Amino acid sequence: MSGEPDRPVGRTLDPLLAVVVEILETEGYDAVQLREVARRARTSLATIYKRYPTRDALISAALESWMEQNRYAGLATQTPTPGESIYDGLMRVFRTIFEPWERHPDMLRAYYRARSAPGGQRLVSRGLDAVLPATMAVLEGADADLIEDLPPIVSNLAYGLVARFSAGEIPITDILPTLDRALFRLTVNAGRG
């Protein structure tokens, strides 16, 4: 696995955040130390503290930037195809979200830790802002009860799977197949009005 994140052509991470992403991917969350980041980025600690008041803020910013380029970029352009089932549409969205994590599992571990750290709610909110429009486009015309019930069920299942992966209980490759089975069961009889 390369330490270089997948990113669309022409888009680059801020050099400081790129150093943090590299450390997260190659050495893990605990290895992100501000002195080491400053050394690798060829900048001063004062410069880092001017931009990011805490280590948690720096890690969150790096994760947010990485996710914007690797996970969320593909969601903005997605639209349901004519005749696409709710199940197929939701799996398209979830593959867009989780396949980058499968290629970069240490980034998912870092995300899981960072979302519980001070300021981590911003990561969660940004994710919802990116995912909800794509999900709601898939659910357009679906039964109102399904639209109300499905998001909290699926988000809690996804969170639980990520937690189990982060704890070392399941491999990262179990997340999408589990979501696939759950979404199939939850939507097998769902149609659009």
C-alpha cells in the first residue's frame, strides 16, 4: 500500500496536511506529533499553531481534506439512473464512501479516533452534508416511512462496523458486504411511489 493518497488529477493536498495524511497512513494516529510534522513539512511549530490550535484540529483538517478528495468528490456528481432500484442506488453511494477506506484502512482508523476527539463533530457533519444529498436522491419517491427509518438504521450499522474494524474485531473488507446484505433486506420490497 502506497503512502500516497488517491486523488483526482489536478487536486493536491495542502503540503502541511499532506504530511499529516502520510503519517496517518504509514505510521498511524499516535505518530502524528507536531514537531515531526513541522520537520517533514519544513515549517515551524509557530506556523502550525497559527493555523491549527491543537493536534486534534490539525488531524481533523487533514482527514477532512483527504475525505473531500477521496470519498466525497464522487458523491457530488452521482445521480440515480432510470430504473435503478433503491438497493442498487444505495450500494452505489456506499461503495463510493467505503471503497477508498478499503484502500486506505489506516485513514478509517484515524477517522474513527478523530471523530471522537475535540472538534470531531465537524468531520461527522461534513460527512452528512456530502452523503445526504446523494442518499436522498436515491430515496426520491420512496415510501415516507422508509425515508424516515432507513438513515438512522444504516448510519448506526455503519458506525458499529467501523468501530468493530477499528477495534480489530473484523477486517475492513467485511464492512461493505455487511452493509450490502442489510440494505438488500431493508429495501427488497421497497419501491418508488
